[in-house]
Amino acid sequence: MSSKLSRRSFIKKTGLAASISFFITKDLIANGSPNEKVNVAIIGFGKQVMAHVNPLSSINECRIVAVSDVDTERLDYAKNLIDGIYKKTIGSSDIKVYQDFRNIINDKSIDAVSIVTPDHWHATMSIMAARAGKHVYCEKPLTFTIQEGEQVKKAVQASGIIFQTGSQQRSEDSFRNAVQLARSGKLGEIKSVFCNVPWRFPTFYNWEEEALPKTFDWEMWIGPAPMRPYTHHFLHPLVRAPKRGVFAYPWGEWRWHYDYGNGMQGDWGAHHFDIAQWGLDMDGKGPKYICPYTEQNPNFPDDKRTLFYEYENGVKVYYGIPTEYLKKLGAPRLDPMVTFIGSEGVACASRRGYFWASKPSLRSAKISSGKESVYVNGFMGHHRNFIDSIVSGRPTICPVEVGVSTSNMCIMGTIAHRLGRTLQWDWKNSTFVNDTEAQALMWRKNRGQWSKIF
């Protein structure tokens, strides 16, 4: 970005002039970057990627200039797609494509990266990008293991880059309304939070080995994780969808394998636990106990799958939906994604704008500034917030410290489920209390050359 697009003109243009406080940080202008736009590269071009391509390609102050993926067929598809978008909007485009993401890390003309890979790559790529001085947007869950989170925090804090965790529900009004009610005291004392997370934990699969497609670099897909033979369950070849005129492929099943993912905990849990922590004003902190199967939830009398987190003040975050309770209250929907239950009221939120509170006065309540006030995103998208933060120096709505604490909740739940017992967590020191077996699952050494990263 050059001085032609000054901070002042950018902020004035994006409506942030009245609210931004400037911080001394590594940004494009301070480093004399010749780019007039924020040059962004996307690492990973799988099922989730259009949630990055669409917003980034619509932001005038940035350009997608490169893509990396382990599959050259995906790279051809990515180039045709993104070049086509820009040719329609700005007249020309010629993005670079790489099978090895390190070409992006080493390219000094690239200002920021958007990491859209399977979970086992998130920490390594985030650390490498931060050390190279690139701003990072990383998909959730931010890390695969707990100790990875500490390493990512150190790298980001040492570099001074802007970091955004892809927990985009923070940028939706419905969730922010529920969070502000929870923090304002208008719901009374918060007793519990329910997170509608589907029930599926990872396990070890021994899928049959299949012929590796010629376009795949399997060694690079595995990266820092334990090596296993190729199967389409991990990475599915592209399939032409004639009626849609595009390539299509299912979600990868790597999420269900202990070597590469944390199941639904790391998927939907990363979204909903993030909102729960935000509403409890526990960002960057965490629960004291993680309890699987040890308490029967009265709202789930026949459900033996109960898992909950308990905080030092006694508040519990449940894995599930308080269906019967909401039915008694007359809620219009019985499947909200997040529900805050207080002594004086209830607030629910889901995507696509669903927000409901148990009293009419709560649905129209005005929230004053102060402790209960939350980061106002200016009704902008999560990627818009990322790009604006790069220019202004203002922290993002979901910085690395928040992403790590939420990721830890997901991983702790998986560990508790795996061990089948209650665990005690010391969030100040990021460790389990008097539990060597649980502590052993907090860390996994990177494989091969990737062990040099951390």
C-alpha cells in the first residue's frame, strides 16, 4: 500500500474516522510498501474458500494476488475463478499460483495471508507468516493442540502483525445483541450458556489406501502431522458439476481423524464457544473444569452425551440445546446456536439474523457503554474488519489471544471426551492441574522439517 491511499483517506472512506485510535504497529505504510492495495494471498483452496474469495474480492482496498494449494487442478480452478472475478470488476488480473505455500511466505510483495487449510496446518502457517511480517487471517479453530496456541501467540505478539481468527459470528448483529445483554446485567446473573454443537468427536480411522491423484502433493498436505497413506476421505479430487458449471467436492473427513482434526468441537464448537466466552467476558481466559458424562442435564433427560465446562464462578457452558426450557418460554425457535440463561431472562442467537429474548423489554434494550459494551464492528464483515485493522492499526474483533482461548476450549473438550473423565484447567498457566495424562495430549511434535518451526 502506498501513500496514495493514506490512512486518513481510507478511514474517512470507510467511516471509521470518529472511532479509531491509532497504534504504532507494523503496517503497510510504515514499512514503505509500494502496493496501493493490501495484497492478500490465500493458502488452501478447498470447500471453505469461497467464504474468503467472495468478501476479499469485493473489498476495494485489497487484492487477492496469489493462491497456494497442494492440488494443481485446484490451482487452475482458483486462477480461472479469481482472474475472472477481477476481469469483470477492474478489467484485468493475473494471480500467481503455487503448490508450495512457502513461495507466498517468501514473497515480500504479499502483505497478508488468509489461511484456509485443515486444522493441523493452522499453527505452523500462522507462525511462519507472522515471522515473515505478514498479517494473518486464519480459519478457526486456530490450533490443533493447546501448546501450538502458546507458540502462535508468541510469534504474533513478537512480530506486531494484525491477526484475525475466523470466528465470524462476532461480526453478526444477532450474536452481538445476545452477548451485550449477557454482559449488561439485564439478564440478571448468568447461570448457564448452551451451545448447539453437533455431537461427533474424532477417532483413529484406518481407511484403505487409494491411488494418489497425479495432481496432488500428498507430502505437503500431511505437512507437520503424522504420515498416513492417501485416501479420498482426507482430500477429495475435484468433480465437475455440469449443471452449475463449476467444480464441486464434499467436505473432507480429516476432521474426524485424531491426527488432523478435533471433530465437531473444532468445527461448530469453535464458533459457539467463542460467543459463550465473549458473553461471559472471559476472552483470553477459560473454564476451570471440563466435565464429560458426569452430570445429567435436566433439559436432556435421555441424553447421555452431556459435556459441559464450569467456570470458577459456577457458570456452566453446556454442549447442547435447552429445548424443553425454550418451549416453556414460547421461543419461536427451539434450535438456537447459542443461548444465555440468566436469573432475569434469556437471550438466544443464531445465524441469518435470528435473535430472541424472553421479554419484550430485553429485545429492544439499549446497552450503555462500559464493561458490557462489546467491540462494535461497524456492521462490516469479518474480512472487512481484518483489512481495516491492517490500515488503521486497531486490533481486530477476534485477535490471536481470543482465538487461542476459544481453540483451547475445543481441544480440552476433545481430551476430556477421549480420557472419559473430568479435567481441571489452569487457564493462567495454560495447563491441566495434576494430570500428566491430559498434559501429554496438549502437545504434538511437528513431523520432519516442520519441527524446526517450533
